[in-house]
Amino acid sequence: MTVEYSGKGDPARSLALLWRTSERTSRKGKPELSVDRIVRAAIEVADAEGLQALSMRRVAERLGVGTMSLYTYVPGKPELFDVMLDTVYGESDRPEDVPGGWRGRLEQIARENWALYLRHPWLLQVAASRPVLGPNVTAKYDYELRAVDGIGLSDLEMDSVITLVTGFVHGAARGAVEAAQAESQTGMSDEQWWAAHAPFFSRIADHGRYPVATRVGQAAGEALNAAYSPEHAFEFGLQRVLDGIEALVNSRSTGD
């Protein structure tokens, strides 16, 4: 999978574009364009065709304009990519009243991130080590931190808790997207794959040599009706992550 890095563009131009401090307007006689319209078209290309298909030319084709006309509004692809990221991160719902205390708030955050990755699978190809310093990314981070503010954690622990939850969701979502794309990429559904392999597996499987794997694999397969369920992995893993955070929070309240 190709990995894309944010922040590759000119810092001054990227930040000006992210915060809309110097947006150009359409020139008379030209098709109505704006940064927002260009960014939305770019997101549509990435959603439909993946990041590998994203280019200024492809975005221009989707808008029905000449490629060079985009440069009146967007300096280049690196800067456009940063605004794409900031824009989709602005889609997350951020309710102020979430039941269940800090645990309920973190669960809501996890589910919002999960849904975001499923809507925009190309986000899974973005390296997260250099965050986009845009308004939506900043607001998202602030909202997520406020979910655990005032519960006894240090500032570093608050940041680490959010990193833990969002990192878990990133990994779980990658598994879900890969499972969803398996059929289109291989031309074979899970049921067809198992049907093709089952006769051979039954001949080579050694129940005496691998008793635990045989027992557990059969139990999981019967329960999930598959070898792997992305939804079950997400739900089970999320609760265990929250259990671990709860142990940390409780240790702070008891002074351990």
C-alpha cells in the first residue's frame, strides 16, 4: 500500500490555504471555482479511485476545467492534499453531551473515527507522524482531549490516551477495509475462498498436532460465521482498550 505524507508542501502556502487567509476568487468568464469546490472534487477522486489516482489533472477533469485553472486557487498537489485531510477530519460529529462519562466520550470518539475511515479508506494510506495544522484537525484534537480532561490524568497521559484510542481504531479500520476490498481485488468472496480451500485443509490439518488452534479456530468460525470479523475485532478490542484506560484512571484516584 502506497503511503502518503502530509506537510510536504510549502509551509506558508499550506497554512494560508488551510486557514483561508488569502483565497482567490473566480475570474469573470471562467467556470465558478473555489478552494472548497476543488477540495471536494479531490476527495471524491480519492474516495472513488484511491490516492494513487489523485492528481491535479484528474481533479480538473472531474470539475470539467483546465488543469492550469486550479493553480489560481491551489499552489499544488501537496498543499491540496493537506486541505483534503483537514476537510474530511471536519466531518466528525462532536456532541457535547455524551452519556457514560469519560468512557462513553472515548467510545463515541472511537466510533466517529471508525466511520470516518470507512467513508474515506484512503486516510489509511496517510502517515500520521506530521499532523496537518488546519482548523478542523485542531478542533478535532481539542474535542478529543476534552473527553478526558479533568479525570486525573496528566497532560501527557491525556495525549497518550487519545493516541492509543485513535491508533487502535486506525488498525481495526485497516482490517475492515482490507476485508471489504478482498472480493473486488481477488475476484473471490470469502465463501468461495473457503469452499476452494476446505478440501485441502481438511487433509493437511493435524488435530493432534495443533489441538488448541483447531479447537479455537472452529469455535471462532462458528461464532463469527467467518475466519475474521472486522466488526467483532473492533467492538471487542475497543472495550479492552477502554478497560486498560479505566485501570489507569482508577490508579490515579487511589494514588497508586
